[in-house]
Amino acid sequence: MNTRLPHHDGQFPSSASSRSGQASQPGRPGAESLRSALGWFSLGLGAAEISAPHSLARTLGVHNSATNRSILRLFGVREVSAGVGVFVSRRPARALWGRVAGDVLDLSALGLALSRYRLHPRSAARLSVATAAVVGCTVLDVIAACKQAAMTEAERRTGGNRRPVHGTATATIRRSPAELYKAWHDFERLPRFMYHLDSVRVVDGHSHWKAKGPAGTHVEWDAEVVEDRPDTLIAWRSVNGSQIDNAGCVRFVPAPGDRGTEVHVSLDYHAPGGPAAVAVAKLLGEEPGQQIADDLRRFKQIMEVGEIVRSEGSPAGARASNQLHQRPAQPIG
């Protein structure tokens, strides 16, 4: 495992693989780079098909009819879904083969347009160029799917052994370090304020975590506490074989001026799909760094007020889906 665990002094010890004396295996950055490029291409093309089907129809050389515009929008929805799937799917090779199936559908539609309709020579030329471009994309999709299928589970989980993504958050809470330490250490109650968690179960010194991922996905992992200082610090890391390698710590530091306790949370994790997947998750408001800040805000409310206060604008944090349906502020009750 290539996770690094932050100590209370800010230093990072060796990775789990180094501690066990195992040399880390070289990753396959080419496979991940190609996967990311195809994912971004799908998102960009899909956005264009949805937002400007009339312009795209003229560019392709097809008749700018209402029917063709509707078909292009449907293709755009498929492309966006495929792009998101490439980034967040737990089985990226399957998502890429899904893109290949979409390419076949595109080629069928283009071939139908070329064979059935009497086109102006300029339109026919444009359509031929578009067909050649889709053939090229199909070849790249097949190559990317094969490369992903050849990657080991460890390489997929760590994104080709790239450096982990780092996230931090801090909050000052008007409670003593002992109170906050005790509340946080009750791991099975963490989903009370960590909304992205489905459950935490403590078994035989380890904890089993189930969490919501971007775009409706779910992930699970086992974790162990590697440093535990009462009223001061809790540090953890995922165990070998987890779907997502992660490690982190929470520190409880007395705030200046007797204003309570500063709670510092630090998390390192390997994002499946690499930096591009992190960018997509940020756009959706589902990136773990953003979730940490939301979690701390809710933890502060529980410890100071006894309940979570929901605002009208962001009732459950920065998740993009929570911002889609809002209403004017109303009195409670």
C-alpha cells in the first residue's frame, strides 16, 4: 500500500509497502492518462451535443432538423454518462468497453446518414471526416479498455502508484479536547455527522467502513488505528486489500484564550481515476476534502448545539445535487 500517514509533528513515515520491505511496483501511467483523456473527451463532447446540437449538426454535415437535434442530445446524455463512468467506476475497463459500444452506435448512425440520404458533396465530406474521427476514437477506446484490463487491482486502486491526494480541514469547537476525543472515538456513531458514510462497524480491533462515492457509487474498506493519544490524537490507515487506500489523523488542540478546542483533520487517499477523477468529484461537491469540511461543520453543531442546524441554501453540505432543489426560507416547525 502506498498510503502515507501524517504524524502529529507533520512528518510522514514510510509507506506500508516500504515498512514490509516490499518494493513498490511501477504503475501504468500511460493507461491512466489515456483513460482520463477519454473521460474528459466524453464530457466535453456530451456537453456540446446537449447544449449546441444545431451547431454540431451543421459541423457534421447532417440536416439541422428537430429530429436530428433530439438524437444528438440523446447521444450527448450518453457521452456525459460514459465520461462520468470512466472516472468513478470501480471497474474502469468495463466503463471503457461501454464507450466502445457507444462508438459502434455512433458509427451505425453516421453510416446510416451516409447511405440513406442524398447529401451535398460538402456535407458528405464533413460526414466522412466525422466517421473517420469516430473510428479513431473507437481504436483508442479499445486500447484503453485493454490496458485497464491488464492493470492489477493494486494499480487500479492507487491510480498507477501516483502520489496520494491530500485534504485538510480545521474547526474551533467550544468543548474540551476530552469531550471531542471521546465523541470522535466512537467510530460507529461517526455517520451521525459524516453524511457520506453509510455505516462503520468495529470488529476485532478493526473497523469496516461503507461510504457513498461520486455519482451514486459505493466503496468499502477496513481500517486500523495506528496511533491513539487520549484527548490528543487519533490516527488511522486502511488495511491491505481495501478498495481505496487512505490514511489520516484528527488532532485536538486547546484553542488560545480558553475558546475551546481546535480540531484538525488530515486525510491522504488514492483517488481511483487519478487527478481527473478528483476534479470531477469537486465539480459534483463529492470530493473527500470538501466532505471533511462539511463533516467538521456538522460535528461542531452536534457538540455545541446538540443537533445539526440545516440552512436553507445548503441543507447537507456542498454536494452539488443538494443545490438543485431549493426553496425560499421558511420558519422551522
